[in-house]
Amino acid sequence: FEKFQGNAEDKLKHPQELQSNIRNLENSHLLKDDTPHYRATSSSSFTVDILSVASINQLDLLHAQQSTIATHTSVRNFFNATEIDDADPDCHTDITMQHVESVSKFCRNRRNVVSPVLRYLRSQYANTRWLGKKKNPTGWLCAQVRPYSGLRKAQSHYLQTGQELPDYLLIFDDDTYYNMEKFQMNFASVDSSIEKVYSGCLVRSPIQTINFTFPFGGFGSILSKGALVRLFGKNQCPELGTNDSFNNNGSDYISIEEKESSSTEDSSSAFCGRLKENNVGELKYFTNGMSLVDLMYRYSSTERYRDVNKWTRNAGFCMHSDWVLGYFVNYYNVSTHVAEPYYKNVPHARLESYKGSEIYRKPTGFCRNDPTCEKDTEICHRATPEWMEMETKRWKLMAPDKFK
């Protein structure tokens, strides 16, 4: 990594070498599994896979995660998604502040937007004043599609290798830290076949306006094996999708429990019903045979930011990355309904907050761990490479047999 500690221009002079280094970083924590598994079968060992949404401009953070979080014995695969994985890999170098401002203006215009969900979200889209204060507004904009390039990358890995799904997949930013020993203590005894998606910090929109929740990406999302089955399973809606079947280059994931019950048909009906509602304009991107991950990827990546001046009323991508996950998890039943009685009559209340960590009127739980990281915390956002190394070193001394 010493080769890529210079400025961004230097890093981009040798894209093939950069891509090779990032792949080496990722592959160093991929286990080989030659046995084909096309179901979410159970395993005696607790396994966690990680997807880090990162940037080639700060590889020191990605490297720190790999040498700290990924060294815990529960971590099997360490995936990453950077600019190289974006559908438009040159977005971060080619678009200008003018593009950014045009996207913001387009998305904040709610004229003719009928869906209450999309109308509300577009009212919250980043305005030019907020974007102008960001250190790298063009980089921020291009990164909004990246988590779904990464999820599709992970999906392809499982399908092409036949590797069993993990008990949990963690998705977080490259400056996020998870204490994996504490994570295993909390989740190892939980039935991961149950569809659950937790947010390390859940953002709750004003209840009197709309019942919508989404994960604060910097604190990560925790997806159970059951939730992954729903995300990776193929979907058929003949009356809605295009005639051509979608090929995601792999077998389907069907859990034994779903295959032996009638819930598959019910789930399909619910999926197609929701798709028909077309709440955020996702219908036109659906093709029969798609998984939800495929749909999320196509929904977020088809309309390129560089083409904003060609966007029409029914086109354009006007979602922050966290909203995409929040929408599809909640509205497409990726997770079981939340246990809170207050939301029992809200069918799309699916995303759980981890240990009550939420941002509503004020931050609670882990949401307060930003930007200060305290020792022994389970989750922290904006962690520095130095802090990650120091904290992991402490835990390695206390539990040396739990690290590689």
C-alpha cells in the first residue's frame, strides 16, 4: 500500500496496478470452498462476511480494517467496493461541481412526483449549500451507488463459488469500526436463518410526516442469513417484468424452509404487489429472474450522474445510498416486522435499530459514537486507522485465540 499513499492523481496513474492491489487486499480474506452449496444451509461455526464501502483515495482506512476487524476468527470474507467497482468507474474524475448542483436541483424538484415516499425523500435530498460544505462533493455523489455494486459483487461470489451464505453480512463505510468479539458474543446464539436487518444507527423520519427509516451508513447494517436469502433469491412477476429473463450468472438461493412451505408463493405475491406500486420508480428497472440485489443495483446505477442534463421526469437517480437500503428492506419485506407495538399497524416497519441506537429527536446508543471513539465500544464511526489498530491490539491481548 505504500505505493498509493500519495495524492489522488498519483493513485490513478496506474489503474491496473491499483486494481490488482485492491483485489489482493480483498482476496487475502477469502476462504476457498470447492463444495457447491446453493442453499442457505446451517453451519456449526459462526461466520461473518464484511463489505466495506471504500474509496481509492483513502486506502489507509481499508487497509486498517483488513488488519484489524477482518483478523477476528469469525470473519471469513472481506469484500470491498471502491470507484473501480462503480457502474461508471470514471464518475469521480469526470463529473464536476456543476453536475453535482444539477443533480441536486433536479432531485429536489418534486413537481409531478405522486408517490408520498419519493416525494418526501426528494424533499430531503442534499441541497447545494450542504454539498458545497463537503470536502469532496463529487466523490460523495458518485459514492451513492457504490454499496449496491458491492452487494452485487458479494452475490456473484456466493453464486459462482457455491460458498455457503454467512450467518451475517456487515455492510459499512471504510471509517467504521466493529468490535467483532463483542459482535460474536451478541449474535452467535441468535438464529441467523430468521430474516433480520439491523442498523448500527437507525435514522427515523418525523413520524407525523411519514413512517420511513433507514440506516446511517457510517454505523453499518447487519444482515442475517435469512435476509440474504431474500435479497439474493430470484423473483418472477410475469405480468410486470420484461419478457427476457434476467441472468445473474448463478443458481438461486432457496432456503429449505421456504422450499418446503407455501411461503414462497406468498412472498412472490407480496413482492409483485409492491413492485406494481412503483413507489420510487423501480418498476421499469425490473426484469424477470432478478434478485432484489440486482434490482437495487440497476435502480441505482442505470441513470448516470454525468447524464443529468438528459434526465427526464421519469428518469434520474434521486436517492441517497442509505435510503435505497432502507426502502428495499422495509417495503420488500427483507426483514421480519419490528417488535415495537407502536408500529404494529405499519406493514413496512422492518428495519431494526441495534440496541436502541436511533436518531430521531436526538442520537441514542451507538449513534452518539461520532466522531469520538471510546475504548471497548461495539461500533464507532469516523474511526482513524491508528485508533482501529490500537483498539484491536488491546483486544488481541485479552483474547489472543480469537484472532488470526
